[in-house]
Amino acid sequence: QVQLVESGGGLVQAGGSLRLSCAASGRSFSFYSMGWFRQAPGKEREFVGAIHSNDGNTFYGDSVKGRFTISRSDDKNTVSLQMNSLQPEDTAVYYCAADPRSGSIWRFIRNLEVWGQGTLVTVSS
């Protein structure tokens, strides 16, 4: 069974940092782009970032660029999201995703192949 499991969510004060991790199981995602979306209450799912496997290129949503960093380990089948300078508007459920398509188009699509169950990040002011 193909599965993505997120961890690392929680409560943090504004200006703080948090690191999310996503562990993939059931198959290798070494040829897949991996990344993150988020969804705040009452809002549409938003692209956060993605990372390629072959060249390590990264792509970020405009609202997180410069504050968030994606990394991956194909040996461990994991992808991480380092979030710095968090603000209350970053409060959302964060979803890990994997898809064979280029991370450059992830901001335009929502029908990715594999999704995690999500982890809640709450940033207090």
C-alpha cells in the first residue's frame, strides 16, 4: 500500500520555526517530485513547494518563498519542510504529496497522484 505520512506539526508562536517531515512507504518515490500543499480553514488548498528527484530543483509558492525550504532524502524516502519566520497566516493543515510530473507545474494542479493525511500547524500571534 502506497502511503505518505506527515509528522512535525504543532503549535508555534509567530516568528518561530517548525520542521515537517513526510515518510513515504509502499514504493520508491525516487523518480517522483515530492512536496507540500496547505489548506487553511475556509480556504482552497494552496501550493507550498515541491522538489525534483533528478536535479533537486525546488519550487515555492509566493507566500512562503524565502521562509520555507524543502529537502528530500531518496535513501530514506522522505521529504522535509523547514518553516522559518512563521506567521499566523501560515496556520493550516499541511499535506505531503508525490507526483511524477514536474514540480514547476504543481502550483497549477491539484490532482496529484499520492497525498498524505495532513498535519496541523498552528501559529499563534
